[in-house]
Amino acid sequence: MSQADPRSMLVVGAGVAGWRTAKETRKAGFDGPITVIGDEDEIPYDRPPLSKQVLTGEREPDSVRLTDDEEIGSLGIDLRRGVSATSVTADGVETSDGERLMADVVVIATGARAAVPPIVADQPAVRTLRGLGDSVGLAGDLDRAGSVLVLGGGFIGAEVAAAARAHGTDVTIVEAMPSLLGPLGPEVGGVVQGLHHDIGVHVLTGTPVSAVDAHDDGAEVELADGRVLSADLVVAGFGARINSEALGDLAGPDGIRCDDHGRVEGHPGLFAVGDVSAWHDPRSGRHVRREHWSSASDQAAIAAHAIVGLEATRFLESPPYFWTDQPGLKVQLLGWPELADREGWLEIEDVDPKSAYGWHHGDDLVAAAILGKPRLFVKLRKELIATGHRLGGSTVDDA
């Protein structure tokens, strides 16, 4: 495989990162054959609505499609559905249907799946939420269940809990960390926990689970303090695990190491985007893997432009971003909280207290969580873009 003047491209993975890379490469002027393989039988679709509007019934499953047959044909992309990679190396890709595929450029976008730790493994009555089928199935389960235990109070777990209440279900979240939405810290997590309390969600934090017995007619969950909780349904929200089984030595425990344009280190002609990739971050000097829709979308544009020899300036300067819809409130996180040496609620004139939480490195605002204030989001995004320019490509000391 050679990246010099590429004449063909193969994308392994048909999620938002893989599909958008193929589409953006074509839009950027690439006129050679593009093949995309995806292990689901579905047309590429968006994942964020799956734990939000699709789960509550506000949106139909078909509304989350990223494309359709007409666009796929007009772009001249060979989309092969229901085909996964069994081996990906610098020399070629072996597929589940026994074919060997080769191209001048291969983009690895195998994504991630719901993590299933041993405590809930091999229990078919435990639900996880990752794909479109999971969301549709869980929505039906919530219509029938009178009570549900959500194990894990991270972003997906908290969203599932809110959606379950919208179905009229009795809901309890069990979270081992001291607060919900652990990466955002106890201050923001405490605000979100209050919102869940207001809609009737029972929240148990600082409470590890020691055993789960989920069977067809109900489930019991034993907590580390000896309490036993019962419910009709258990939903496990223990994060994600990257799909790296077919990647051999290309991927480590923290993903595939890439430069800041998605080129796989040491492998000309290979790119990686999305959840499976760990891109070099010039602002911190580290390789960082970000499991967020906006990162996957931005990386797709950056890699696509790099493949055809162009720069995607607008996407390169964009701060990392994600959002979560909590009861009555959109929480948005911008920037690089991992660079911070201090944090706290931001005091902003004419803005309600506890509307924005900030992370600083020295005098620089390096990240912010905005709670339901869209105009404030726009203002702080501009400030963080400026921070990114100041940090440039240098490593932040002691970050």
C-alpha cells in the first residue's frame, strides 16, 4: 500500500468516522475507487440519538441514517454491508466473507462496542446500548418493564435512565464513583444528579456492584455493602471497548497511535479515525483517544484532506467537543480538561451561577462545561479556539 498519489481507498468500518472519511475524501477531489466495509447490515447511521430521542420515541430509527442509496450511488462508493475485517495489516485486509482486499490507502475505523465486564457477561437478560438494534430493542423493553436498574452513571447510563423515566419506568442508577458523569467531576455531576432526583430517578453513588443475576422473569443486583436490589430489567453502562481484535500489532490497549492528521505511525498508506484511533495532540504532546461524535466527524474531515494532500484548517482548530442530554438540560464540554492545573465554577457577568464550569492551565481557560446556555457556549468556544492557537504545537509543561 502506498500513500503517494493514491489511486484507490478502502475504509474498514461504516460508522460516522468511516463513512464521513469516505464521503469527505470524495468531496475533496479523490476520483479513484472507494470501498467501505461495515459489519452491520444497516446503512451508516448516527449514534448520539440512540440513547436520547430514538430511545424515548421522539425520533424514528430511519431518521438517524447518515446517507441513502441514492447518495451512495452518486458518490460512487462501494458500500459492503454485513462484512467485517478479520485481519488488517499493512499488506491487506482479510474479510469475513473470505475476500482479500487491497488499496493504496486503507482507513481503519473499526470503532468500539459496549464493554461487558465478567460480572454481567453471559447474562442475556442484561441489556447494553451501542447500536441501532440495541436502541430499538431497549425502547420496547422499557415499554414493558415496570422497573429498571442502570449499572453505571456515565453519559450513556444517565441518558438511558432519563429515557426510561420518559417511558414511565421506575429507575435506579448504581454508580461506583462518587458522582454521576465522573469525567466532569463531582460539582457538575452533583448538578446532574439533582436533575435526575427531580424527575424521580433513584441514584446510588459510591456504590460498587458485587454480583448480578439477571434472568427472564427479573433481576437481582447485589451491592458491595450487602444490599440486594430487584428490578424487571438491567441495563449495563460500563463504557466501551475498542474493536481491535483484527488489528494485530497495529493497535495497543489505548488504540492505534496516529499523527495529528490520522496517519498510523510507521505505516505509510494507513490511516485511523474515530474511537479506535489515538491521535497525537500537539497541545499536550500526547496521543489521545476521544470517544465522541464530534471528534470522529472532525477526524474524518482532517484525514480525508490529508489523503488528497490538503489541510482541513477549520477542523484542525476546533476544540474537542461533546454533549449529553440530561433531564431538561444539555451539558456541553469543550476543550482539553486533561491539561488543567485548577478548576471551578466560572464567574461570568449576567450569567447564573453554576452555568459554566471551567478548567484552567495557569491563566488559560483550557476547557469548559456549559450547562444549558447556548449563547455562553458560543462565547467560550471562541475563547478556547484562541487558547488552542496560543498553545500551538508545543507541549504544556507538567500537563
